[in-house]
Amino acid sequence: MQKVVLITGGGRGIGAATARLAADRGYAVGIAYRADRAAAEAVVAAITAKGGRAIAVQADTGSESDVIRLFEAVESALGPITDLVNNAGILETQARVVDMDAARLQRVFTTNVIGVFLCGREAVRRMSTRNGGMGGSIVNVSSMASRLGSPNEYVDYAASKGAVDTFTIGLSKEVAGEGIRVNAVRPGVIYTEIHASGGEPDRVERVKGGVPMGRGGQPEEVALAVLWLMSDEASYSTGTFIDVSGGR
């Protein structure tokens, strides 16, 4: 049976790189996107052009009904989901905490925390041997911000990723006896479009001097860590983290 991976936020950046690599390694790929249909469909086209199987599904992972519909659509098209990559995440314009309002916090935590919980829940419901499933793997995409705090820029984003770290540890222990492994990667400064959302498209160039390796990372470097955690090579790893951060 072909493995099926669902990747949230799979149309761009780390998600897109993970989708392409997973397809190259034989996975059927479900890509969830919130707004950028063209980007998601371009990733699907690249996969299918090489003989792979992939679909794109529009869904807001912060919406419970959207998440349920997403999982049902991917399973209907590709088969039982064996792996989940919880990658969807947002950040807002750089700001200090004193200038953040509740609406901003609600947006960030709805996508970055509630969305991760909801997708993780749906994956467990399907994968758990306790529920008749065949087991599987969940990889959460956190951030080094969860350890560094992102002062003067994105403390809200950093706090949301801290929640993802805790969720990873807690869920991994809940389902370790049910055939499901739950791990996370923590990217550092990576060349993706997310920095434009914060108002500084070239942020990696500004901060890379503080990275011991002296450069920003590529999405493909994060994808390699995600695919390892999904693979049988990581069969005894759960509740653990891989920092893909150039030593920061």
C-alpha cells in the first residue's frame, strides 16, 4: 500500500519542498492550502508530471469543519493517510508586545496552535491502532523562535511555536502505544516567503550573521529532516526535535 502524506501549508516554502521530496520518495501527497491556489496546484502539477499522485485541497486549518473536510477529501482521493506534516503557520507584521492587539493574537494562535491540534486530532483518529488504524507518523513544523523568543519582532509567533513544542511532547506520549510517532523540526532562518508577511522580505540576509554557519537555510534542508522523521529510519524516535538552524 502506497503511503499517503497530508501536508498543511504545502503550496509554498518548506511545505512545498516537503511535498516534492515526499513524492520523489514514493508518497502520494495531499496538499492543503488556505488562499494561494495557484502555488498549490503548481506543486501538484510538478509531482504528477513526474508520475506521482497528488491533490490540492483548500482548507483553513483553524476551522474545525475545514479540517474534517480536508482529511476526508485526501483520503477519498488518495487512500488512508499514513503521515501528517503540520506545516501551516502564519506570522504578522513585526511588532513589540505592547503594540499587539487581541485580534492579531487570535489570528496567530488560531492557525499556529488550534490548527495544529485539530489536524493532529484527525490524524490520530485515523491512524491509531486503538481505533483500528495502521499507525503512522506526525511531524510538526515548529521554529527556533520557540527557544529564542523573537523579541521586538514576533513574540506572539514564538509563543505559538512554544505551544507546538509542548503539543509534540504531550501527544507523542499519549499515542506512543497506538502505533503513532509524533516529532517536530525547528527551522531557523530559512529562505521562504513567510518573511514578507512580517514586512521584511530580506530578513534572512539581515540576521544570517548571527547564525554560526553564517547563512540562511533552504526549504529543502528542512524537508530532508521532515522526511527522515517520517521514515522507518526514525522508528524509535518520538517526542523528539531536529533543529535545522545552522547551529543557532
